[in-house]
Amino acid sequence: MKQTDKDSEKDYSFTITKTLPGTMARAGVLHTPHGDIQTPAFMVGGTQATVKALTPEMVEAMNGQAILANTYHLMLRPGAEVVEKAGGLAKFMNWGGEKGKPTFTDSGGFQVFSLGMAYKKGIDATSHSSKGDSTQATHSATQLAKVDDEGVSFRSHLDGSKLRMTPESSMQLQWQIGADIHMAFDELTSPLADKAYVRTAMERTHAWAQRCVAEHAKQWVNHKAAGRPYQALWPVVQGAREEDLRRESAKFLGALDVDGFGIGGVFEPGEIPEVVRWVNEELPIEKPKHLLGIGSAVSDLFLGVEYGVDTFDCIAFTRQARNGSLYTASGKLNITNAAFKQDFTPIDADCSCYTCKNYTRAYVHHLLRAGEILGLTLASIHNEHFVVDLVDRIRESIMNETFFELKEKYLAHYS
Amino acid sequence: MKQTDKDSEKDYSFTITKTLPGTMARAGVLHTPHGDIQTPAFMVGGTQATVKALTPEMVEAMNGQAILANTYHLMLRPGAEVVEKAGGLAKFMNWGGEKGKPTFTDSGGFQVFSLGMAYKKGIDATSHSSKGDSTQATHSATQLAKVDDEGVSFRSHLDGSKLRMTPESSMQLQWQIGADIHMAFDELTSPLADKAYVRTAMERTHAWAQRCVAEHAKQWVNHKAAGRPYQALWPVVQGAREEDLRRESAKFLGALDVDGFGIGGVFEPGEIPEVVRWVNEELPIEKPKHLLGIGSAVSDLFLGVEYGVDTFDCIAFTRQARNGSLYTASGKLNITNAAFKQDFTPIDADCSCYTCKNYTRAYVHHLLRAGEILGLTLASIHNEHFVVDLVDRIRESIMNETFFELKEKYLAHYS
């Protein structure tokens, strides 16, 4: 099944090559101007146009297929115009050399509502409630993030400067940054927001998605004229954990002329599979779906795929690595524990990553205990390889219909 | 000219292949059980059994020939016995894979007198004066480092625990760590110590060198019996900036049955060439010499070579890199300056390092400004490549007798 592009000049497509019988799980190929992504796939996190502690070659060596950066971070530093002048995100960060490899950008919506509001002191992002079309989530004027129907005013988490983002500006910034796939600007709601507010935010997200589509089309005309490749647009389904709102959101966004979808939200443990199922039962089957905001739950990867998710991202695996918490096929271990001081075996004997092929637990233990940078690198390589490789195995298990065996094997150690 | 080993089972030699007419400069080959080092050579600093922020492959890619680790640091963490059980320093840190590549260890003497004394509060290492055979350099009992003729008692800079190091224990630790070349345990004196104290310390250093030779011979017998390769011993010439003491120290140590020499001390700017000349006029010409404790002065590399130095080490180049201070053939620049935000040229257009071949000034600027680990790695690769490559160029300039042209070219930018 192949998604048909109305605009034949778009060097972009998604092809489903296999569907797992009795499930919504599928394997496919997401084609971008910077190359193909075999799905399901785990997008490697590159928030600030760098994968923390790793060179691009290290990401390639672990079979990382695409990197996801963040519009909010890049607009603040170094500025979207710098990335544009450098030749776009992939070139700026040397991801894939001269030709470049695939990249995504998140819209900045999530960070505007979380980091932007959290300047100086954290604010309670759960205080949202419905009171007309202007909502303030703040403790004081200096920490103001204010959403209205037009866009969001917020402060930089770096220096407190006042900034504003709208659907149009998010699109303009993302076309400047130049990733292959953009997310539309959306309003994130807290899991504790009341249903009336969730509806307000969802409807605003829909109106913003329409404005993103319009601005995106305008940008594409200009870029096409300049001989630049297409950049795809995926709006983000919201609606928290309300089944009716999620289905309504998926139907609304599913009817737009867009290239794929994000599934957004802040999820409580265990909520993801049901929400994903509601959404993917309504969205067009033939378009790709990205699940935003998973934690580091291995089970979410299996369940997400089972209900039709094609791509994932999550920065928790490398963050945990930097704290010494390492994933193995038989569960997690904390490498800084004294038990590993004289353990001259690899982190995971069955792992084929650079770290496991060349270093011992004792050495990684030493480096992290001694506060050495190489320890962060070796631990990050291992964990990121773990999750990239796991999603590759899930893909393989769809192709050869061994998905449930693989799921059972991993969930014995990661419930 | 080839140094003859009395013990034919020693897989160690130094061969001078070329001497620059009218100077003491020479090029040679230092052969170790883990491979050859083409001299003059810059030893890459790997204090804690890791080159800060770099993988061993990155060090190989910049043509790094040998890594120098520190006995003091490794005895504290992870412990010399851990490195021994891992198969020795090179294997522990994956330097050169299964076969391993050459390594040095510093004796720990310098750190015992600096870091060991500096626990909690820095102490004034210049307060040494001659008063019998026991000298205290401390402000309070909790920061005590006490030297006597037997050895040194000091406190760990990590946890304040009481420790002791003697010439014998330094040798035992170094044989456990298993580097190819060891430095003898010496007493470092401050540049401000009075001459009587410098003599006391120098004589103690000589007595300790004799004890190191004896312990080293004992260790070699045991290691040889266990089928392990030879590890060379280089005692360290002291005597501060007193010509008579430096010459006396060089004569004394030069008469010992050892494999090479270190030239130690804390140097003021400009002092190195004269001190090196005094020492190398007395030491046996045919044996290799390592200059310890240079700052990051490019001129010291040229002047050291000119007066007969074969190997160098210095951690300042990578430390400066982490602060954004980068070396180029036309002088230093601070990459974090705003001027580089949109500079899409390499750090040094003539540099062949991984960073310059793949990244722009704007990107390294962004990474360091954003506090990203990859910025530390890319900057460190560049600076360490600069100095390794510079010493390689110096070697080449001895071979083809263009040394003074090269010196003039660099010293125009680095006085």
C-alpha cells in the first residue's frame, strides 16, 4: 500500500510493505529526500542539533536511521537562521556527510509549554483550566507563558527573554531548520486538565493545524521555486485520555492534506496502548504515525507498534545511560554499583554495540565513577543501540510474524 | 646509534636514526613490546586511563602513538590491581585493541606532592625549606603531606584517606598497571624552594632512584618468569634551576642501569631550554629523554627538541580545548566568541583533523555555548591533533633538515 502524493515533485512517500495479521502493526518504508527509513523505527534524539555525547558516525554505527531535533531549542540557540545558512539541520550537524541523512523536528509546542514556562522556577503545568480563550499557567509575571487563539507568549528558559510562537512562525522556523519531517504546532494539555479545557486546547490545536497546513503550503511553493526539496508536515493528535476527543481529533486531522501524524500527550503509565488504538482506528491507515512523548518503557514500543505506530523518539535512554542505568536483554543494571568494579565481561554479552565489543563493565564503571566524559559516551552508545536495535528487531518480527514471541521475551524483563 | 640491552629478553630499545647538525636534536625509534614510537613524539595524556572526551580510535586517527597515564590517579581509582586483572593499562582502556599500543605511567610523585596535599584546601607548595630530613608542606593536620627519606605520607584528594607511597610501592604499582615505560618515584620541589632544600630533595630523588632500580629489577625477574614482557624504567632528573645541581643529578642518574630519563621540575616561562641543555649535556646521548611538566608553550616543544628531548606530554591542550581555546597554524582563537556564530569555515582550513574535515566553527561554537558534550570532544580532537601533528612535523623537519624554518614559522604565532 503506497501513499499517493498529489504533488509529484514531493520527494516523499510512505509504503507499507507488511501488516501483521490480526493486529494494526505494520512494517514500511518512509522515503525522504535524505534517504529511506525502514519502519517501525526509533528516531535518535538530537534536541540541540547533536545526539548527546555521540558523533554522527557512532549513531550510524548503531544503525540509527534518523535524528529528531527541537525547534524550540534551535530557535533560541544557535537560531534557525544559522542552521539554514549552514545548509540545514543534517549538514549543520554532519549527519550523513555531504548527502545528509533523514531528520525530524518537533514543533516546539511541547517545550514552549514546559521549558518556556519553567524559567527560574518550575511552574505547575497541571493548573490549566478552562476560562475563556486565554489561559495563564504561571506563578508570577516573570514566569508567564500565555496561550491565546493566535499563539503562545513565553519566556526563554535560557535568559528569560520574552518570545512568541504561532503556528505560522513554527512552520517558518522549521522550514529554515530544514528537517525532512515537521510536526505542526499544537497545544499540550496536562493529564490533570479538566475535560472542558482539553476540548478547548484540542480545538485550538485543530485550528492551528489548519494554519500550519496553509503556511506549510506557502513555504513549499517558495522552496520549490528555489530548487529545494520537500519537507513533510505531520499534525499532532491531542485529546488527552478522553476517547471521544481523541477520536474526534484523529478524524479532524486525518481529513487534512498532510503527510503523516504525531500522537501527542503526556501519558500516565499504561495509558499509551488504548489512546494509540483510538487514534489509529480513525486516522488514514496508509499514512505514517509518530508517537511523541513515550517514557522509556520498553512495553510502550511493543504496544505502540501493535496498535499501528511507525516511529518513536525518547531521550530517556541516553539520559539514563549518563546516570549509569544500562539496558540489557535480561533487564537493567546500574553500572556504577560496586559489584561491577572487577567485572571484566561486557555490559551485555549478546550485544553487538561498540561499547560491548570493546570495553568491560569494569572500565565503564571506572569511567563513570571517575566522572570521565568517555564514560557518558560509552554508556550512551550502549543504551541508544539497545533501543534502536530493539525497534529493528520488532520490525523484523513483523516481517517474519514472530512479533508476539519477541514481545513475550522482552516483557519478561521489562513490564 | 642503538642502545644495547644487556638483557636480551628485554623487548625494548631506542635507536637514533638522525641527528640535526649543529644541535642536540635527533629523530629516533623507541621500541616497546606494544609497538614503536617515532620520536620526537607527543604522548597523549590519559591520566585516569582515558584520554578526556576521546575514544582510542580518535587518538589513533590523529596519529597519537602512545598514552601516558598516572599512577597516583589509578592507585586511588580504580586501583592498580583492577588494571592488572584487566590485562594491563592498554587492554583496560582498549588502546590498540587486542595487541595494545604503547603506554607510559608517571610515577605519582608529582601528584602526591600537588593533588595529595591539596585535599580540601589548596596548600602553598612553595613553603618548602630545608630543615632536616622531614619537611611538612601544609596548613593543618588534615591536609598533611609529609616527606621523609623512606617515602611520602599524604591524603587522597578524593576522600582524604591517609596513604603512603615509597619508591618500592610506586614501582610495584607501575608494574601492576603494566605500562611499557615507568618513571621512577622522585621528589618535586617548588621553584621557590631554597637551594639547600633543592639539594636535599635532589639527593633524596637519587637515593629513591637507586631503590627504584632495585625494586624494578626484582619485579622484572618475577614478570619474566611469568612470561610477561619487559617494562622500562626512566628515573627523573631534578635540581630546579640550579645548573650545578642539574648537572650533578644528570651525572648521577646517567650512571644508573636504566632505560631512559625524565626531566622533571616546575618551570617558569623561558626556563626550559637552558635546564634541558644542562641536563642533556650530561646524560648518556644514546638513551631517550622525556620532558615532564611543560606548559602549553609551543616554543617549549621546539626548544626542547633542539636540546635533545625525545618525548613530551601535556594535558593543557585538551583542557584549553574544553574551554574553547583552539590552536591554529596562525595562532589561538576562542571559538565561543560571538564572531564565530555564523562562521561556516573549519577551525583551521589547513588542518586535517576529524573536526576540521567535518564541522564548521559555527557548529563547534554552538555546541560549546549549549554545553553539549560533543563540543568538548570535537574541540579536544582538534587541539590534541594540533600538538601531536606539530611534533610529527618537527620530527620530519629533523629528517629533512628544515627544523629552523619550521620553528620560525610557528614561533611567529606562538612566542
